[in-house]
Amino acid sequence: MTLYSKESVAATCKAMSRTGRFVHSFLITGAQGTGKKVAARYLAMSLLCSAKSSENEPCGVCRECSRILRGQHPDFIEVEKSGASFSVKDIREKVVADCYTPPNDCDRKVYLLADCDGWMDAAQDALLKVTEDPPDYGYFIFTAKIREVFLPTLISRSMTMEVHEAGIGECEAALREHSLISPKKKDFTEENISRAAKIFGGNIGCAIEYIEGRGQLAGSGKLAKAANTAMDAARAIAERNEYALAAALASASGNREEMRTVLEMLSRVIRDSAAARVFSGEGENGNAAGFIGCAREESLRIAEFAGSAKLNEMYEAIREASYLCTRNCSGAAVASVLTGKLL
Ligand SMILES: [Zn+2]
């Protein structure tokens, strides 16, 4: 089974399968749409698959794997939140109390706690005992956008795996594969696939949402709007036009999730500028830089006047702003601080 852009997860799983020694707690981190849940299911399949290949990869088709993929495996528990984030009660009742009951069908039992962003320390405290001294059959997978949402004690007893966007080519291949099972099959034209892969720089989840017109930012074309805003902001930075930059960022500041998406796209533009400086003159049209952002021309123009220290500063400022968006800061405040730091 192919795991696009998650080589490190796949390699870790293989190594653990080969030795038969798995750690009991995993943290999977990465931006929205990079496939954290896909990686988590792959990990669960590595733990429960009954027909692994000679390469120690999960088969993806046996009874265990297919039930995991359908979300119907009794020993792969996708823990649900009762509110916006996991509560102490969720943890106590759905994980701690449950995990002392042996597995149903397999010799392992895997818990997935997805999207832990925003959970309280108290909820994590409730988990410390089971993660420190889990039953032999018990495994725990946590996902979040950033590692900092986890307590140091949990981090120290877990294996962290960061997932990243795929390359453009990988993204296109994944979109073609996805089109076969998409309810919006007709919308996956080669033109749309290539456009989405380019705009989202290989972020498969976002590219799929973009084409299918769904997800947190869909419904009113918000994801497409976020892409346009990121391109406007990139152009404003390239032109060193403070007014235009403030206007672009302000247009996304009413919706934190939209703001984060814009910032994620913008951080890739700056990453491209940095790569373009390093690889300038190499490869046709600077292809060696391996562009991943939505505004290639603009990233080249930014690289002409911003040195690597400045680019690094810009990149950090964007990451910081994106983090602030997860901490209940107002989008407008984040936008105005960021405008000052980028120009
Ligand atoms: Zn299998």
C-alpha cells in the first residue's frame, strides 16, 4: 500500500515491524491536510495487519486492514470528542477505563486521539499513567498540528513523527488515485489536478478539498479564496507594498482557519524564496529549488531583495502568526503585527 509523502512514517513502521518492537505511544504532527490521519491509520495497520508483505508493509486489503480503513475495526478505536476538544471525562471513560479490557479480535489494541490541538493539560494528565505503563497490547496515537500542544512528559515517552506535504508530482498522482473513489469524480480533470497541486504545493488534503469544494473552508469557495489571498499577499511583499499587504491579510482576518491556511501558503512562498537563493542559476528556470508554493514568480522577486537572514525572519514571523491563530488571538491583530514584520 502506497503512503504518499510519508516515507519517514512508513520507514519507522517497517523498522518496528521487522524487529517486532513498537513503542506504545506515537505523536503525529503536521499542518492541516498533510495526512496525519492517513499516517495514523497506516501505523494502526502496521500494528494489526495479518498479511504483511515481505517488506514488512501492511497489505491494505486483509480483514484487519480493510476494517481499519473503513473505520470499523473493534481494536482500532478512534476516540471521539464530546466537545470541541478532548475532556478529562472523554479520556477517563473512553481510553483509560477501556484500555484494561483486552483486545477483541487481535492481539493488540490501538487508540487514535486525532486533532489534539486545543486540549487542556488536565486531559493529558489523565493519560499519563496509561502511557507510562500501558498494558502490553495497548498502543496510543495522537495527532496535532504542532508538537508543542503535548506536555513534555508525554513527548518524552512517545515517538514523534512529523508529516509533510508531498511533492507536486506525488500530489498529482495521489489526486488521480483519489479521483477513482471521489463522489466528484468528474471534477478531477487533468487541468484541475495540475492547478490544485500547484496552488497547494503538494498538500494533498487541501488539494482534494479544493477540487471537491468541501471541508472546513468550502461551501462558499473559501479555500479558493484563501489561495487567492495568499497570492495577493505574496505579490504585495514582492512589490514591498505595505498597504496592499495589510489589505490582503485583513481580508482573511475574520476567519482564523482561513487565516491559518493563507499563512501556511505564504510560508511556502517564503520557503521558495530561500530555496531560490540557494539554488540560483542551477537547473532550468531555477527548477532545482523545487518550488512548492503558489506564487513562483513572486518568490523569485522576493529572493532578489531579501537575504537569507531576512527570509528566515519572515518565515518565523509567519509561523508565529499561525501559532497565534490557534491561541485565540484575533485575526485582525495577527494580521497587523505580521504586516509590520514582513516589510
Ligand atoms: Zn493487512
